[in-house]
Amino acid sequence: MRINENTAIATSGVLLVPYDRRHVPTYHAWMEDEAVRVATASERLTLEEEYENQESWRDSGDKLTFIVCRATQSDGGSNTAVAGVVDAPSQMVGDINLFLTPFQDEDGLENGFAGEIDVMIARVDDRGKGYGRAAVSAFLYYILQRQLKAILAEASSTSPCTPAILRLLTVKIKATNAASIRLFSSFGFVQKGAVNYFGEVEMVTANFTAGLPHGYTEHTYQRDRTDTS
């Protein structure tokens, strides 16, 4: 999506920045880990394919992506987050995404959108430190309280016959991932149905309110004028 192209979100626990070309080498290194690919149901791609994905995700009207970074003080002024500084490879810990697809009602008609959330903390050493919770909290607030109308409008540009209404949010989690199940339960998601063929549980919510995360601020993601990332 283009909506977050120039937006960084800071809280006391995490920093979210738009997924840029500069992030691809680190992201690719994460995805070389088979355990990460299994956990995210991802295929192994070449570095060039990852660059192509980054470009397509930025242009896609139905995919919103941020890179999750360690919380940091923004540089270059109180309203800016300087690209390449706040999100240097050593600061990156994962990513968080929203996928929007047409929602079908009981009659099989497209009647709004369903949103699927996906969050990954890549390195084992960075897990269990609160990054996932902080990222989900900031992401939900940004989606639901700050930009829902604009996000749905951009999604409608991809699916023009679909009403710009959010019907539910979902997340798919490995049934063995008790920590993630507890995390999303704390945000009001409840399990729908049994464990599926892939060993996942689906959790859903139609409660589209989100509390203000501690220290939440939005900043301009400031790139160098010559930066083509």
C-alpha cells in the first residue's frame, strides 16, 4: 500500500517503518532460516525475487506492510524518523502485515473486506521481549483508529466492486504457538473452528476499536533526496 509510504510509527516499545528496498537484504537473510519460512508459510526466494516482492507490496492496494524495529529516539527533528538510522539492520527485528480480501456474506456476495494480520519476530534472541505485542498494539491502533477509511479506500481501488467496509480481522497461528495465541487473545481475538489441515488455528475479531499505545506518535519517514529505496 502507498498509504504508509512516508509514515513511521513510534511507541515506547517499538518503531514501525515502511518496508523499503534498503530493508530487503536483512529480510532475505531472515527468510533463509527454514524455521522462519515454516512459521510464516513462506517459500524460499532469491534476493532478486525479494526485491520484486518489496516493490509489488508497496504498489499493492490490498497489502499494508511495516518493518518492526527496536524503539528509538527519532532523529532530524521531533517530527521525522531518518531512514537508514532508525531502521539500520541492527535495529530491525521483524515485520507486520495486513492482507485485505473481499468478504463473502452468507449468500456468497462480496460485502466488504476481511483483514488478515501477520506478525513475525525473526530472530530467536529477539522473541519474548515484547516486540510482538508492541507491534500489534501500534498496528491495530494505526489501522482502526487512524487510517481505516483511507486503507479501505485504497483496497477498493484493487476490488472496485467491493464495499469499503471492514467486516472482520483474522490471524492464523500454528496451534503449537501458545505465546502468539495468548497475544492475540489479549487483543480480543477468539478461535474460530478447529485446527486446520496445516496445523493452524484461525482467530477472529469484529471489535474494531484499539487502545492508544503508550508513547504513540507518527513521524515522517525521511529519506535522503537521492534515496531510491
